[in-house]
Amino acid sequence: MLKSLSEITLGEIVIVESITHPYLSNKLIEMGMQAGTELELLYKAPFGDPIAICMHGSLISLRLDEAKHIHVTSLPI
């Protein structure tokens, strides 16, 4: 099921399908996020924004308005 990164729950591991924001996609691709990349949601701020994800062993913080442009699917069990 395709959903945005802003919709996943704490501890959920997902795979990136696409990044639809034109400027954000360039920045994230330079950091190593592309289709097929595995992400895990580690933290949410007290009011839910920003979020922290683990990607390739690195901790990355994203705002929810950025995360909604990253489409992901759940990791098959």
C-alpha cells in the first residue's frame, strides 16, 4: 500500500517508492535517498513535527510538509 512518509507510525520500516517535490528530491538524492531505500521512523517531536528517520545508519530530520512528498510502501514481513 502506497502512503506518504508523514503517515507512518513510530518504528515502522518502509521502502521509498518516489519523491514528488522537485527541490526536495535533489537534496534527498544527494544524501542517498532514492527509490528502494529503506527508512525507519525513529522519533516524532511532541506535536508530531518534525520527524526523525534512520537512513543508511544516519539520523535525518524532516518536516511533515516535506515528508508528505515522499511516497513509501511498508517493508514486506
